[in-house]
Amino acid sequence: MAERDPRTVFVAESTKVAEVVIQLLASASIPAEILQSRTQTTSDPLTGMTEVPVQEIEVVVTDPTKVNDARSLLETAEGASALKTIRERRANRTGTVTAVCEECGKSSDWPASAMGTTEICPHCGKYMDVPDPDDEWADVDYGEAEDEETEKSKE
């Protein structure tokens, strides 16, 4: 497949999505347009050469000096969309979840919609996390663990 135009800031699956992206960019004074869709040539042994349209529609910024601004705006919009999706998924959860307070060690039940939030422990009044199984914490660096004697000597 040929390289994309360096002014390409978004690749849509449909013309309608591409037009919405163009409107978003226009609202930020970033002129953009749909790049003519490319075709890809394939060889079919029974019928010979056929052209199959590529199902990607490129949105390009017409002013090359605004390409980085457009990419930044679209990344922000994608991030907001992803956050909205996560919030909607959490709000639609049903049932309850049990979480253990790290301060007092007691467990309490919370509505499933509270997963991924920080709440106040009903037993000790400290903040506690209600874990969300969809959140990925494997790459979080918590720093060095301190032993109890080191903590007591600080007090």
C-alpha cells in the first residue's frame, strides 16, 4: 500500500465519519478535506485484473502548518470519547462488588457502578479504592516498599 499523505490526520471508515471530523477541525479554524479514496489493484485468476476500492477515507489538513494542531485536537477528542465510553460502561453495570479497605482491612459492598472509584470506608472513614477489573495496573510503579520499622522511626 502506498504511503499516506503527510497532511493526513485521520482515517475514517465512512464518509459520514470523515465529514464529522472535518466539521470538528473547522470549528477550531483548521481547514481540512477528504482525500480522494485510493484503489487497490488485485489479481483474480478467474476474471483477471480487478480494482477494489480501499475502505479507508483519509482526512487531510489543507494548511500544512496546522497539521500538528489538528492531530492534537483529535487526540484530545479521542481521549474524551474513550473516557465517556468508560463512564457509560461503569454506569450501566448492575449488582454489587465487595472491596477491602487498605487501612482497616474490613470489606464492604458497593454498587457495581462504583468500580474504579475512590470511596469513603463505612468502617473507618478513610479513603478506599473500589477496584475495576477493566483497569490495567500492571505497569504502575508504586515505588519502594517501606518496612514497618522505617515508618515508625519517621513518626
